[in-house]
Amino acid sequence: MSEMIAIKYIDFSRQQYEGAEQCRRLFHGRGGAYAGLEHVAIDWLLPVALITLYKEESREWLLPLAQSLVNNLSECRSVQVQYRCRPKAPVEVVLGDEISELVVDERGLKFHIQLGRSQNIGLFLDMCNGRAWVRKYAAGKNVLNLFAYTCAFSVAAMVGGASQVVNVDVSKAALSRGRDNHRLNDQNTSQVIFQGVNIFKSFSRLRKYAPYDLLICDPPALQIGRVDIQRDYQKILRRVPELMNPGGQLMLCLNSPRLDESFLHEMVAKVCPACLFVEAIAPPAVYVDAVEGSGLKVLVFEYGVE
């Protein structure tokens, strides 16, 4: 399969990028919609184009693709490749400058990005519309952000006028980067709480700041020794009555190709029937999946009183 086939699926019709387009996925082969390119993803992180490979490709394959990205992205200073098919997912520069740390702008929200430090860069681009939803509906709300990672939802909530956000993640290093993201956006961190704890062992810590008006739950599908979401998601939902205000909203996220929206609907109906479905939030249009339901799922529920 020619590396140039990926390029034809990318919309290069606009050479000047506005704030909403400085940070986005350009090509999503992982969804299986493009035969032969299931192992390829390309992200635009101004001024870096990042190619992610889930299967080995030669430098001869990469160079024409990298050159096309440079030619079509007028502000591109670096094309890099992350080998998710290799241990520790190393990142290498294919063309241009060595850039390992940068700040990206997503619809006016700024985030620190680190390339080559770990498998994840610090921001999940497929959740862009979820962050926009939180920003729109957070005004005046006490927000609980579970599996907060680098606190992107928290940044969005504070921009949207949240009264308080409680970020919970087992990784204190991730929360430290989250604190930096808040500072990057000139936000008052006195209204933001960071809890570096295991959610399943620390529900008392969550109750301390309850009741909440908005609960965001974006867990990893599987984290060896810590999280098996098919088993553990219900443990969180069982706690909703002791955590949430009546009328509060829950944004429940699921990023497992093995589980579709019905998993969330059935689990909520079984474990917390007082939660009523409101709407689904679709990822950006570029995230095309050949098999319906295999990509990111984000559902909003409202907690009532039984």
C-alpha cells in the first residue's frame, strides 16, 4: 500500500489554520475505514505533524509522506513518527526540527504536549467535542473529573465558569502536568483540587467535596493491575447517589473497541436506574470507524431521584 494513499484522504484545502484547527487529527486509519492503512494515524500539533505507526514501515515509506505533509501544511516545522509498534513507543524526527515540547491551541484552550516521553502525548484529540460540551455546560457547577490524566476536561470546565473542579487520577505526575495546563490558561487553581489516589480505594476522598453537579468519567479500557473497565465501571456508578446532586449530569466515556454504547446503557439501567439518557457526543468527523460502535463513545445522563 503506497504511503501517498493516506495523503489523499487529508483535507488540505485550507493553508491557514484558525485556533480550532491548530490541534487535530488529520488522518485516522485506526478505525479500519481505509484498507491497508489501519496502522496509520496522523495528527497536526502546530508546528509538528505526528505520524503514529502501529506496524513497522520503512524510512523509504515514511519520507514521501513526511514531505507531502511539509508541502501542504504551511506552518509545519517538523514531521515526527511515533512507533507504537515498538517497546516504549519511541518518537523519531523524519524531517525538520527536533521539537519535544510544545503548547497547542484547541479552540482557545492551551495544553502542554510532550513528544517522546511516554506513549501518550498529554492530550486525547478524539475527545475535542467532549471538552467543548463541558465548556458549554460547566457554568456554576461543582465538577468531579475521574481519571483526569492531564486535566484537559478541568481546563475546559474552568473556562466554562465551573465553581470548582476535583481532579482524580492515580498518577501524581499526570496531575502535576494538569496543574501546569491550568496555569498555562491563566486559571485560578484555588478552585481546582488535585487528588492523586486510586479511585476504587478512595471513595471517601471523593465524598469530601460532594455533592457534584457534573461527573466526568473517562477511564482507560484496561490498565493492568488497576482498571478493567468492563468489570469496574459499575463500581463508580453505584456511588452516584452519594456523590451527585439531583439533576446533576454524568458524562460517561468508553474507548474500547470490544464494547459499544449498549454496554453503557445496560450498565446504567442495571446499576443506577435513576440516571436517564440525555444525548451522545460524537467525536470529530475524521474519526471514521468501519465497524459501528468500535470507536470512542461519550454518553450524557442526568441523575434524578427514583
